[in-house]
Amino acid sequence: MSARHVVARRSRRRRWLVVATMMVWLLPVGGQQLLDRVVARVNGYAITLTDVNAAVELGVVDAPAGEDRQAAATERLIERQLVLGEVARFVPPEPDAAAVDREVARMIGRVGPRLAAVMASTGVDEARIREVARDTLRIQAYLDQRFGTTVQVSAEEVVRYYRAHPDEFTRDGMLLPFEEAEPLARRRAAAERHAATIAQWLRDLRARAEVVEPKTTTAPPGRTQS
């Protein structure tokens, strides 16, 4: 056998060894293969199922429990990525280290004693948690800068909110008089208007973006779905 054939044969063996090692790493103890898959792409940026699970566990996105939790969390992550795209264009002030520390503590506190298990199952490490915390603060700073922190509402809007949400102003089975409920109704009406303004802006962002949500299929062994 020539020297060239020997080198080629050894090279093939090394490649197979690498592949075999990767496949063993992907297999849990029970032999069932763990696969990640892309659940959405936002302007080419891939959001995976692991990203969604980590975001839910750490409280990065709000998603109610139920059959549609994954879909709801995916939508929130799509919105988050859209906003991060705007943050990259119009850079807000960098959050200070103490603020990032507090956000990291909030995220970790939400998970509690399950932190190690969550980190193992999602691949998120301390550096990534800190990066996500920083992004959350940058997003909030950008939204405050763009939309402000308070919204002025008219007297008519306050009355309309009070009448549309009587449960929020009921105490001991009695509806509070408007004069007594007015300060709270004003804050709630302003918050509702603020949220509606941001929601419309997000819809406009999404309409201009390239957002692809692949259909769920079964991935062949050893491959990641996309």
C-alpha cells in the first residue's frame, strides 16, 4: 500500500472518530437523542427551541402555561430580537454593572434551586445569563428613550377605562366612586395606551422584517432541524 493511501486511510479514520464522538455526546443515558431545532428566523438570526425554553425558565419572556406556551414564548422572542435590531441601530446608554447584577439576580432568583438543571438542559452559562440581562436593560432603556416612561391621557380616556374595568376598582364588593378611583384609573389608562403604542410599533417592525417560522418536522438522526 502506498504512503498516500496510508495517509488517506488514517484521515478517514480520524473523521469517523470525530463523528462518532459527536454522536455519543448527543446521546443521553437512555439512548434517546436530544435534538435542538430552529423555531424562527428573524432577519437571518436563528431562534432555537433551546432559546425558547431558556427564556421561559429565566423569565426573559412572559408566556402563560398551557398548550400554546411554546408558541407564545416564540412570539415574544421574535419581538425581542426585532427590538434588539433597533437597539443595535440606535445605541442607548450602556447599563451600569450594578444594574446588570440586579437583573442577573432577578433571573437566577426566578429559577431558584433548579438553576443547575436549567443550565445543563439549555446550555446557558453564567456569561450568557449576564449577556441576556444586559440586553434586557438595553431594550428597556431604548423603549424609554423612544416612547418615554409616562403618557398623558385625557379625562375622557380615564373615565372610559374606569367604566371598562370595574373589577379593578371594586373593594369589598363595592365599586369605588370615580373621584376616589381616578388616580389609579389614570395610571392604568396611561399604561394601557403606552403598551398599545409599543405593540403597534412592534407590528410595524415585524411587517418590515423577514420573519420565518419553519414548520415542525422530525429531524433525521444526528441532525438539527431548521
